[in-house]
Amino acid sequence: MTSNSALTSAPADIRYWLGIDAGGTKSLASLVDEHGHELGRVTAGAGNLRIGVEAVEQLTLGIARQALDQAGLPQDAVSTIGLGLGLAGLSRASQSRQLIANQWPFARVTIASDAEIAHLGAHGGKDGAILIVGTGSIAYLKVDGKVDTMGGYGFPISDEASGAALGLSAVRHALRALDGRSRSTPLSDAVTSQFDDSTVAVIEWMETATPGDFASFAPLVISYAEKGDYIARSIVIEAVRHIERFIETIFEKGAPRCSLMGGLAAHLRPWLRARTSEMLVEPAADAVSGALMLAGLPKVAVLGTSSQPRKGA
């Protein structure tokens, strides 16, 4: 999937750069010119490869159309865009190959995992680590130029401390409360009310529920934990213990710095023990910025990427 190529300048036919952070719940994107001036910013749906290659392609093209519209540029300007796409679920090898082989309309397409673009944004390609806690979770480390990852194997077998994991725990608690096997709490009441207090409705929902669907309950868990709900607190505390062990292992493996990133980072960091929180550094930039670096925005070196030139280029 990767090649050791460095992009230090852009081909002459690239005039704009589009960086996309396609996550498990939503996708964020930015279109910029050669000076880094943002011309368009788009929020769209989930981009995890779980939704399928064709759906990811349509999502990407739709984002490009919206960004060009915002910028007041004609749609045929897509052929002058260098695309950097950071994608959740990129470890699915067959789908990844199919996606990269697609005949895109862009001047150049560079694809990496969502963890890689987050690391690029956080540390600019230098040694360091990130721990993403969003819909899923994964640690991405670069030590002495070598990349390593921890976790991120997919929900439900992995993704500890993620939104999906918090949501799964909340649904389990709600079902036990409906059975009478445990005492109901405001959290369980809030969850079961969304299913009309019906276990059958929960089962039917579960049949097609995605990690993002489970993660939709994470804000409830955090909110009720902050209000003192003892089950919600126990769920958050368990998640925090996983985060702390991730961070400890990151430094044991020699990473010089670590940033906590993702949609749940700001909500869960206050629950960390002080000594753990003090080990963290703020990321230099976000994952969308990392995707722009991946796209080859001028004067930014990008290592370990998969690039595909435009057809006929």
C-alpha cells in the first residue's frame, strides 16, 4: 500500500489541493490554492471502507463538487486538483487496491489511512505518535522513521475507548435494565426511550447498525457521566483506562511525543489522570491539514503514501 516517495512540489497541472478526512461517522474536507488559502470547506457523511468502494468514490466526488461550487470554480477544474484522501478502514486490502486503481478525474490522487493523515497533521511527518478516539480508535507511531500501529482492528473486536465502544456498553446496560437484571439509570432510560422500551426494537436495530450508529450514543454516555450517572461513569472510566494504557505503551515503544485526537479527545481528556494528561502535546494541525500535506501541497514533504496519476497524465 505504501511507497517511500517524497512529494516536495506539485506537478504543473495541479492548481488546487483537496484534503479529505473520511471518518467512520463523518467526513471533513478543505479545498485550498497554492498559497494555502481555503476556498471551500465541506462536511459530508461517513467515509469508512465498510460502506463499500463505490460509495467512497461517490462520497469523494460529491465532496469535490461541493468544494468547487463553494470556491466559485467550474466543475471541470476537478482535473487540476491534487487530492489527499485519508480513509478509515483502509486495511481492507482488496477494497483498497480497487479504490486506488479507480480512474479518478483528479490530477493526482494520494490515499492513506485516516490515522496517517492525522499523524501528518499532528507532527508534520516527524517522529511522534497520535491516539485517535473517534467512532473507532487507533494509535499511530513513528519512531526513528519507522511506522507502527496499535489497535484499530475494527469494531467490535477492537476500537477500545471509541465512540462505538461507549455506545455498545450503553446499549448493553439498557438491555440489562429492561430485563430487570440491573437497576435502570438515567442513561439506560435515555437509550431505551429511543427504542420505545422494546428489546425487539433494539434487536432489529442491531441487525443493520454500523459502528457510527453505536457511536451515536457516546454523547449520551459522556453527558450522563458528567451528571453523575454511576453506569455512565463506569463506562467512561473503563474507556479512560484503555486510553492511558495506549499512551503508556506508546512511550514504552520510544515515541518522543503523543497527541490525543479525534471527536472524543476533548471530552475524554479531562477524565485522564493528571500525570497521563501532562504527557500529551497538542497536535500542530488537524487531520484535514494532514490530508492536504498528503495531497502534496507545495513545500510539504509527504512520506509513505500511495499515489495514482490521472488517466492520460
